[in-house]
Amino acid sequence: MIALASDHAGLPLKKEIIELLESMNLEYKDYGTYTGESCDYAIFGQKAANAVASCECERGILCCGTGIGISLAANKTKGIRCVVCSDCFSAKMSREHNNANMLALGARVVGGELARMIVEIWLTTEFAGGRHQRRVDQIMAIEAGEDLAAK
Ligand code: RB5
């Protein structure tokens, strides 16, 4: 199950992503917003992030104008590694090396076709593990309050 969320600016792109997920036969849950009325991205980013952090959804895809605000909001939830991507290489690496569990896209940054490619790559690339697991563990240790810099 993929968690989706957007603000008003990201809504048109989220609709394109919904079409893509349906064509890939992937299940999703849309945590809003559902209308073009101006709203605050942090609320919707947190709703989708909670769904991923609680394992109700395996991954999440977020859209706002730039992808930045909603990703910053999502990353405040424990367990979330949300990346903003505007290119296919970063999307692939964010899975292979960083085990990103949420992807954020900027509707005012990427066109629909590029966004579809990014999403497809991001959803189908597996985490490589190995030395990357250690590094991801370090990121999560920082989140848990460890002071890696003091070691
Ligand atoms: C809304 O105008 C815009 O600020 C928002 O969608 C996002 O780009 C913020 O990071």
C-alpha cells in the first residue's frame, strides 16, 4: 500500500501519480488534500508519514509545489526517510543507498512525464543493504538521540 498526500499545489501531480499507480496495479491510500483550495502541506505530509511510520503503508509519495515543504514535514516523523527528487538518478540512489521510504515531488518543478519516470524507478528499485545498511542505521541512531559526532 502506497500512502499519498499533497497540498493544493501538488494536487494535479498527485492525480497523475494516482493514474500511474492504477496502471501498475498498485494499491494506494490518499490522505488528502482532495480539493484545489489553499491548504497547509505539513498537515497532509504528517498524515501520510504517520501511515508509513506505523507500517499501515509500506511507502509514501508526497507532492507540493516544490516537494520541499512537505518532505521537511514528513521527515519530522520518526522512522521517515523522505527525499525530494527531480531526477531519475537521485530517485534510484535514494532507494539503493538510502532506503528512502517516502518520495516528494514538486509539481512546479517536474513535468508529469518526468514525475512518472521518477516514481516508477523509485518504486521498483530495491535497497542494496551491505555498507549502506550501516549508514542508514547511523541516520536512524541520530534520530534516536545518539551523538555520532561525539564518538
Ligand atoms: C504553496 O504555495 C507552496 O509553498 C507549497 O506547495 C510548497 O512548495 C512548499 O514547500
